[in-house]
Amino acid sequence: MFLPSALDNGSYFFLLIFTQHSFLSRVINNGLYFCIDHDAINIEGRWSPIGCCSYPSSSCNTFCLVGGKIVRRGERGGPISLKLPFEICHFWISSRNVKEMGKKGWFSSVKKALSPDSKEKKEQRSDKSKKKWFGKQKYPEFESTSYQPSTILPPLPPREEVKLTNAENEQNSDAYSVPVTTTVSTTAVAEPVVSLAPPTQVAVEVVRLPTITHYAGKSREEVAAIKIQTAFRGYLARRALRALRGLVRLKSLIEGSVVKRQATNTLRCMQTLSRVQSQIRSRRIRMLEENQALQRQLLLKHAKELETLRLGDEWDDSIQSKEQVEANLLSKHEATMRRERALAYAFSHQKNGKNTTKSVNPMFMDPSNPTWGWSWLERWMAARPWESRGMTDKDMQDDHASVKSASRSMSAGEINKSYAHYLLNSDKQSPIASEKPSHPGFRSPSTPSRPASKVARKLKPAASPRGSRGPDDDTKSMVSVQSTQFRRHSIAGSSVRDDESLDSSPAVPSYMVPTKSARAKSRLQSPAEKNGITEKDSPPESAKKRLSFPASPARPRRHSGPPRVDSSIITENKTTNIGVTPLVGGIAVAAAAYAGRYSIQAWQAFKARPPTARLQKFYEGGFQSTMTKREAALILGVRETTPKDKIREAHRRVMVANHPDAGGSHYLASKINEAKEMMLGRTKGTGSAF
Amino acid sequence: MPGLVSVKTPPDSAPPRIAVPEPQPQQSEPAPVSRTPSPHTNKPPSPSPSRSKPSPARSKKPQPASPDTILADASLDNPDLGPFLLKLARDTIASGEGPNKALEYAVRASKSFERCAVDGEPSLDLAMSLHVLAAIYCSLGRFEEAVPVLDRAILVPEVGRGADHALAAFSGHMQLGDTYSMIGQVDRSIECYEEGLKIQIEALGDTDLRVGETCRYLAEAHVQAMQFERAEELCKKTLEIHHAHSEPASLEESADRRLMALICESKGDYESALEQLVLASMAMIANGLENEVAAIDVSIGNIYMSLCRFDEAVFSYQKALTVLKASRGDNHPSVASVFVRLADLYHRTGKLRESKSYCENALRIYVKPVPGTTAEEISGGLTEISAIYESMDEPEEALKLLQKAMKLLEGKPGQQSTIAGIEARMGVMFCMLGRYEEARNCFESAVTKLRASGEKSPFFGVVLNQMGLACVQLFKIDEAAELFEEARRILEQECGPCHQDSLGVYSNLAATYDAMGRVEDAIEILEYVLKLREEKLGIANPDFADEKRRLSELLKEAGRTRDRKAKSLENLIDSNSTSKKTRKEGTKRWGALSFKL
């Protein structure tokens, strides 16, 4: 088939192809490639098949629209014939770069062109007459017949008939050929896209009528068939053209501002989406951390309530001795602590997860989400009446039951604990964890708590009135010793954590926590002689530890640690010992239990304290009614054991700074003098100087 | 539960700590064998050397080859075996032998419970063991297998039988919901949560604190699924519950308020969001939680920015920045996130250089994250920065950041919708760059993910529309038409036909039908849109003229004229100004007259 020679570089055209071959669409989709006989042209751009026609019994079932711009064309000029790599039925080519063609005019022209009657006559005329058809538009039409091999060079010997339908194939004769099978018509598409095309008008000069057709010798039926056929083709062509114009319109819309706006809108939506997602996630993580602390309180409170309830319930019917009741209480307390520690584990796991930038997926059933799920199950198990009863008094009559219940409560409730344990163990692999003294048996023998717990274990059977259960108790406490060994670490971590989430002012990055506690522990190993040093060389740390120390200071005093441990050391001891407390409690069973229960209140009280309170050792302000030696030393800023000349020197220094002549207070001056006297041993505290 | 054991833990990587003696005393603890005719005489395997090897074939069923397993199977009828097996599972995990053995034990435990269950009596133990089993599956990352287990578990308890059963049922539903959300099926997970909430309300009453917790969780889930209406409802309920239980300005309440603010902000109701945030902030200040106050300040800044009150926004951000820098260090991701917000703000106020430098600062922090930063945090930050680059017209840079963020999130469970959001944005970027094929691929994968999550939000419609546009660019008209149709359906349902997005889809669809040759359909749609605009939305929109022109072209082509009389503002004014007489005269030729007058 032919393209008009005037289709030059840069001109646009569309090609409408009817075919019965399904692979045509495939070929076109993969890129239409035109083989040109005389000339080489490259065609840029491609359009996909746009529809099917439903002509019954037609072999022509697909029409495709391809189009584009001729990028390069050879120099020979002249008409081009295209060789397509597939068999086609019909081409209908429209070169689009001609403007001004009105729609109606164009349609009528197409109609005319397609109507066999007019064609029949006019085809036999010259070019001139052709121009007349398109009078106003002045765009001649190009018609050609395409044959199945579809490479036809002009002038075309009309040898074959285009196979349109099988029926019509029968009517093939050499003398006859369907005139309008391929129409190359230059049209304008009144669309903005036209403006994209170069405005050069292409006047198609070469109009070839490849065949001279006539109906001579045809029957009326044949003529009718031809008419129908051409009419149908005309319909198809119109439809395709409409689709083509629709496509052009669609293109223009796509490139318009509306679509740009839609794109930005999509972007905004997606940004919102991701922001909302990340906010919810961070929120859940935060809630998790907050809840951790709240939940600890809640659990403790819960346990306390339970215990008091229990106490009230069993007060009269119990045949147990007071010690037994208390031992029960203790074991329950221990259970609470254990539960609490499960949370701590979960939490420390979470921190570890963060350290290694693992993913954290806060979920409702997450064990570290204390509201429900595992902790809930655990609480449920703990609160089930038959079970706790079995824990407390039935275990004396029915060992079997107690075993059962114990194992049951373990199974559900503590499985997460064991996960935590597992994770703690696996911490070893992580570099940060490796420097933690957290492993059982790694450091704990050297900590002071170990002997204490051993003592506790030894003492426990003695404290228990039932000697027969001695071995059992022994194993139990052994178990708890073992568990406390690894618990210790995580409690240290979690207490620090605690103040982070409660105060939510973590001055130390979270990953520092384990190493800090490690340092604290290593310091602890040489407790007595280093007291002063620790106090001096790490004031910010001790302050930090202070914050992390939630329990009442009354507790460690029970601990038989080194005498006069200063407060920061107490804190450390506390953090290490809190896990062992129940066993230390073997010595002072009830006291420990109650202290444990009230530690929350102490924590609250501690929180309420002003921050200055942390420097207990320093003078808090105001004078005592009777001056003591300690106060005097404080006033002068010396130690109580300072030699006398140093005291005099210090007195002078302080006096100079506070002298009434230099604007100081008389009262202060008198106090300073009194302090000097006191330090020098001259007076014994006379009360006020006034 | 899946949070506990990392999903990535290779199942066979059990540390070789078999010889650790600690399980021994723990096992002797519940088994005073000597005293009772205990069931444990024929107890299942203790971690003897032969068993403690992780079995190569991780089958769910215990291997029949092992003799003591057969023994165990025979003794599954023993009522005490279940609890013991569960304990064994716990010990296995605790001793670090990997969750696979624990899984085996848990499977057998649930079997044992099942056999021992009295007929007709729902066994809570069975439910519990199933929950444990599911949790172990989850911790192994085998979420799909956990689902059927949980499905069974929630059938066991009968809610009417008291609190314990209700609790078990609730627990099961929530766990199932979590599992669904982990595999990205958000709608089903929300269904499960709703069911759980219903059970809990039945069991505990309407105003219990725990109900409040669940409500809040559910509200968060709804927000994640972009279903703001229901989320708001639930959040209000939570607020009421917390209001009834705790004193005003409690921490819970402020947490609720922050959620509420998030919901309001997402819905575009900035004023009430601001109100909620200020209330929350006051509560936090009263409690002395500086970091929280700073976080709220950032949110307040966001809202000020949305309200175009830039000076106040800057003030809020700077305040938060100071606190965060002091408390968390200069390189904490939270500091970086404030940088990003500031960059956004400066970009909006036209100070491009400041904006750029803030972006780079934030990027520096994210590129070298301090330890303890989660991948999610980093990827979230990166996407935020990329949003700024997007608006700065640097799509390549934005694309790079998005790809990085994607890489961080890949393979994480429960992140499907986030990833889908990122992919959709990448698709838009590709579109802007003209790389339509890649854009289409991105959109396709995003749409698949969103579809799997059962997403029905307008966001999904918007993404579909965008994908359709990419398809049009590739001349895949049929596919585009399908996408536009689906987008239209969703947007009509979610936003109503008058929403800007719906109108956009209408016009796209009309053009697509036009290109397919379905002119009648196209005309119908365009007429509908024009009618909407004329009757409801006003014709001041520049789109109106464009659509009108398109319609007239189509009509001309179809050889028809628009029979509807134009009710433009112009007309109405004219008709008022002209006398009745002219109106009467002109009624028949109204369309023609209206333009002449």
C-alpha cells in the first residue's frame, strides 16, 4: 500500500488497519515496524488496537489504530509503499497534519469516498474531478487497494479481490476489484493535539487510482454486496475515526492541568497515609512504654488486693500458723514479682530489639502490651480461684493438686517470661549485650546477693514449720535463685526504664542503660573501700541512679551489706538485690514482703520529693536549734576530723566572705563563729547565739 | 506475641546450650514424683540428648519414629499431660533451644487437652493451649498457620458461661485480629477486634477501664485503615470511659486526646484537633512529662502549619526542638523529625535554602542512626523528607529516598499498607518523570497490597485513578477504563459524587469511554458532571468550562445537542433582570437566548 509522497519528515499520520489476524494487535503492541520498499521511514510512537468490529461472518475482526510521526524518511521522494510484516485486510490512513478540515466536510467526503456509486463514476475521471469532490476542502483522497501480500507497487494490476468475507471471495474476478479498501485521506482532526503537529499543510498531490473498476458484467447481487460491504467499511472507518479523535481528546486531557492536580492530590493522600501510619506506630510504641510502668503499678496493686482479700478470707478457717500465712503471702508476692518481671523481660526484650534495630510491631496481644493478651492470660490464671487456693492452702493436703496448678499457672502465664529469658540468652550474640554481666553464673557469684540468697535458702526450711517439706522448699528456692540470677540484670534495666517512661525524661540514651548498670555492678564488687570514690567521681551518674531507684530506702538497710553504704551504692545494691529480695526475705520474711508491696507508694513518695533531696548528705538549709559538730563542719566546709589550724583557716575564709562589715549578715557571722568554737572544742552547742 | 521472638530468628539457630543444667531443677519442681502416684512416671520426654536435637523435619506432628513420642501419644489421654507439655514448651523456649521444639510440645499439649476435654464442656485449657500454639507460630513468623489455630480457639469458649470464657474468647479474638493485621488483612483484623470488643463489653459492662483500652486500640486500628468516622466514634467512647474513671487531665485522657487530634487532623478538622492537642499538652505539663509535651508541640506545630499560622508553628517547633535536643541528644530521630517539619514549613513559606539545609540535617541523622532506632522510624523519616523533595520538584531525589525507605520496610510483617503507600508515591514520581511502565508496576503492586488489606477508603480510589492515568499513558485503554470504573465506584461510595476526587475520576472516565468509542457513555457521564456542577457546586471552577467544551464537542460529533437547559448563574441573573415577558417568550429557545442576553 502507499503513502503519499508528500508525507514527509515530521508529518503525522494515523493508520487504521483491519485484520482478521489476532497477532496483528500483538505485533502492533510490540512496536509497529514498517518495511518500506523504496524509502526508509521510521515511525515514532504507537497506538494500540482499540476495538473489535462485530461484523457477522466477517473475517475482519480487529481493527487497529496506529499512528505517529514520521521521523526520518529517505530522499527518494515519491509515493511510499509500506510492507507490513503481517497480512492485512485494509488500511485506512489518515495524515493528521492538515488543519482546517471541518468535521462535516470531512465526513461527507469520507462518505462520498466510500460510497461506491459516486466512486464508481468518479474514479474513472481524472484528478481534477477528484478535486472537485473535495471541492471546499481541497484535499484529495488517496485510494488504493491492498492485497493480501500487501506489497503493491503502483501502477497496480488489479488481479485479486480483497478478501473480506468468504462469501465475497467467491465473487473474485480479475476484472473486478473493490475500490475502497484502503483509504489514505488527509484529514484534520480538530483537536488541540493538532497544534502539536507541524503546521505545514500537506497537499497530497499524488492521487492514484490503482484500479479501474466497473460493474460491467456484475449481477445485481454482486453490486448490492459491494455496496453493503463498502457501507460497512465506511461505518467502521467512521467509528475508528471517532475513537481516534476520542483518543486524541483523552491525550489532551491527560496532559492537562486537571490530571496534574490529581497527581498532586494522590501524592498528598499518600503522604497523609504514611504519616498517619507512622504516627500510630510511634504512638503505640510510646503507649507501650508508658503502660509498662503503669502496668507494674497496676499489677502490684492487684496482687496486694488479692492478698488482703485472701488474708481476710482465710483468717478464721485457716489452721495455719502465722508463719505459714506469711510464707504463703511471701510466695504470692514472689509470684507477683515474677509476673512483674515477666513484663520487665518483655520490655528489656523490646529495648534490645530496638538496639539491634529489629522491627517492633506493637500489637494488642503483644506480651509487652500489658493490657491484654499474655499478661491478661497470666492475670487470669493467677486470679482463677481454684488455682490460687491450690497455691495457698490446698498444697498442704493435696500435693498433686498443687503440682498441677503450679504447672498450669506456669504454662500459660510464664511462657512469655520464658520467651524473654530465651531472648535474654540470645542477647549474648549482640555486641552490646555481650558486655552485660547478665548471664547466670557469669558474675553473680561475686555479687553480695548470692551469699545472701544462699543463706536464705538455708534458713528457709528452718523458718518453715513443716520440716517434711524441707527438700521441696529447698529445690524451690534453688529454682528461684537460678531465676534471680538472670532476673537481676533485667530488673536493673527495667527500673531505669521505669523512670524513663514515668518521668519520661531519659537523660541517658536507652542503649546506655545496660552498660551503666554493668558499671554499677562492677563497682559494687568492691563496695566498701570505694564508697567515697564512687560518690565523688560520678555525681551525674549517681544522680541518675537515684532517679532510677524506685523503692524505699528502708529496704536495703535490712540487707547485710557493708556498713555506711552511701546512697548511690544503696541504689546499686537495690537494683541488684531487688530480684533476690524474696529470698533475703528468708531472714525477715514478712518485712520483705510488705516492703515489696509498699514499694510503689514509696516510689510515688519519692517522685513527689523535690529534686534537691537527692543530696541528702548536704545541709538542707536552716540551722538546727542546737549546733552539732556536724553542722559546724558543714558551715565551715570542712570535715569533722579536720585539724585545728585548718579549721581556723577555713573559718577565716568563710568569715571574710560573710563579714558584716562587707555587707554580710550578723546572724550568719555569729553562726560561723559558733561553728568555729564548736569545731575547736570550746563550746558544746549552746543553742542560739541570740 | 510475635513481638517477642524475632521473626528473623532462623528456626534452626537454637544455640547449642543443651547441656545447660537449669531445666533440670525446674522440672523437678512440679514433680514430687516420690510422693504421689504421679502421672509423670510415664511422662513425655525430658530434654534428653536424643530429643534435644532440633529435629530436621519440622513437622507439626511428633515423629512416630521416636519411641518416647509413641509413648507420649499413648498417654495423651492423661489429663495432666497437657499442662505438663505446655510447661515443657515454656522450658524449651527458656532454655534457648529454639521455638520449634516448643511448637511441637504445644501442638501435643493442645491435642492432649482436646482428648481430655469432657464432651459438651468447652475446655478453657484447650483454648489456652491453642493460644499458646498460635503465639509460637507467630513468633516463628508463620502467621498463616496461626490463623486456623486461632480460628479454632475462638470457637472453644462459650461466652455465656461466665467471665473466664468471655475472657478466653476475647483474648482469642484479639490475638486473631493481631495475626490478621500482621499478614496485612486489615479489614478482617478489624472485624476480629470489633468482635472482641463486643464480647468484652458484654462481660465487663460499658464503662470498664479495660473496655476503654480496647476501644482505644480499636480506634487506632481504624485510623490505620483510614476509617476515620468509626475511629472517632470509638475514641469518643474511650474518652468518656476515661473521663468517668480518672480525674481530669490524667495521662490516659491526654493519650486519648492525642489520638482524637490525629483523627481530626486527618479528617481536615484542624480547629478541633488543635483544641484536643492543647488540652493534652496541658495534662502533660501538669504531669511534668517534658518529652511528651515536646511531642505534642510538634503536632501542634503541624496543625498551625495546616492552618497557615506559620509564625506560631515555628515557635512550637523550636520549643519542641530545644526540649528534644536537651533530653535525647542532638542525633536522636525525634530531633530529625522536627527538622523535617521545619523544612516543610520553610518550604511552604518560600525559604527554600533553609528548607534544604534542614532536610539535609535530618537526612544526616537518619543515615547514621543512633543505636536504638527502629527501621520503621528511619523509613518513616525518609518518606517524610521525600515528601518535601516531591513538593520541591525534585522527583529523582524523592524517588531515591522512597526506595531506601522501602528497602528498610521490606519483609516486615504488618507493614503492608505503609509499603503500599510508599509504592503509590513512587508511582506518582515515575509518572512525573515520564517512566510510565515503572509507574504502572508500582501502582499495580500497591493496589494489590491495598486490595488484600480489604481497603475501601477513598485513598484506594485515588490510587486506582492514578494507576488508570498511567495506563492511559501506556495506551492500555481497556485496563484504564476498568480502573477508572472501580475508582468511581469506591469514591462515589466513600466520598459522594460531589467530591473533587470523584469529579476528577468522572472526567477521566468520560475521556476514556470517548477514546474507546463509547461516545454515549461518555456523554452521559459528562452531562452528569455538568449537572452536578451547575446544580450543586457552582460553575466558577475552571474545570467547568473545560468540561462543557468537551461535552459540546462530543455532542456535535454524535449529532445531538444538549437538551438540558443551562442553569448557569448567568442565566439566573439574567432571568431575574429581564422582564417576565421575555422569559415567557424565550422559554422555548432558552438555551439559545441565554447566551445572547
